Amino acid sequence: MREYRLGDIIDDYCVKCKQIMNHAIVSMLNAEPAKVRCRTCHSDHDYRREQAPPPKVDLRKQALFQEVLAKLDPVAASPEEAAEEVQPKATKARKAKKS
């Protein structure tokens, strides 16, 4: 592994640009980069080792949205139940054609 020094240019995920960009090392901790500065937007942040942060999912918003969908169209809100309801109708139609 390469030894880093202050001011070295490394690739890292920029939280402001939302891309992997060139960064300059601003601070070190135990011979590892701790803080970096984006050379494109000049924002400082922790060194992320080129990994994007996990997406934020607001579970409350998702639950409220599902509740609204259930009130509008109960069949569309639960696709598993809708699939079960469609299959018996299809078999009834086939039996009617055979008769």
C-alpha cells in the first residue's frame, strides 16, 4: 500500500458533487487520510474510500404513501392479493370456452 502525505491527490466520493472526483488530502490520522478537499467544488469532508453513502429511505413517507394507495384502490395497493384474484378469473374463462 502506498504511503499518503498531506496535499497528495486521491480519488474519493464527493458528497457535494455526488461523483468520484479528485481530492487533496487535508488531514491525516494514523498514516491514513482523514479529511479531504474536493478539487472541483472545494468542499471538505471525511475520507470515504470512494464509497457513496447509502440512500436514505424515509419509511414514514413510504408507509403513508401505501396507506393513501390502499384507500384509492385496495387491489393496486397489494399486488400479491391482486395476482391471486386474477388467476381464478382466468381459469373460469377457460372453463367457459371448453363448454
